[in-house]
Amino acid sequence: MAQINVTINGRNFRMACEDGQEEHLLKLAKDFNARIEGIRAQFGEVGDMRLTIMAAITMADELTDAMQKIRKLEHEISALQDASIVAADRAQAAERAVAAAFNAACERIEAVAKSLGSGLGPPLNGHAAAGGAA
């Protein structure tokens, strides 16, 4: 387990973290310290404990807002996935309908071609059409 030193509200704290997480923990501590400094600049000296609690509550509020946004986005994603499935089903149904219409048209064309072909008699032979007896 790694050990690092962080400074929050002018005080140094030795912290333990998983190996490889040192930079992440340093960034979190830096962000938290910046939050405390921002609150101090806004409200003045209100006491260390109160500054820390105000910073924590502010961050908890932002986390709650972020979680609500995530839930809303997850709901929207789910609705879009459902709509995508419905659209895919409709597209497949339309594809089947178009294929059936083409098949029916082909069958009608073949039937017309057969009926036209049967009324003309046998196909002409190239020699017989030349007009002479062979």
C-alpha cells in the first residue's frame, strides 16, 4: 500500500492508497482543498471544521445532481434502445412486405408472359422465316 502526503486547508496529512492510485488521490485532495479555499474566499474565516463540512456538503450536493442526471440519461438510453428495437422490427416487416410485393409482381409478369407466349404459336425458326422450302 502506497503512502502520500496531501495538504488540505493548510495542514499536511499522510494518506494511504492502493499502489498506482497516488496521482488520483493527490488530485482529489487538491480539488477538495480548492473547494475549501473557494468557500473561505466567499465566507471568510468560519472555522476549520465548518469549512470542511461546507465543502463536503457542497460536493455531496454536486454528486447528488450528477447521479440524478446519470439516472435520467440511463432512462433516455433505455427508451432509445426500445425505440431502436421497434424501428428494427418495423424495418424487417417493411422489408418482408416489399419482398412479397416483388414476388407477387414477378408471378403476375410470368403469368402474363406465359399467356402471351401461348397465343403466338411456336417460335419462329430462322430457316422457315426465310420463305422457302428447305
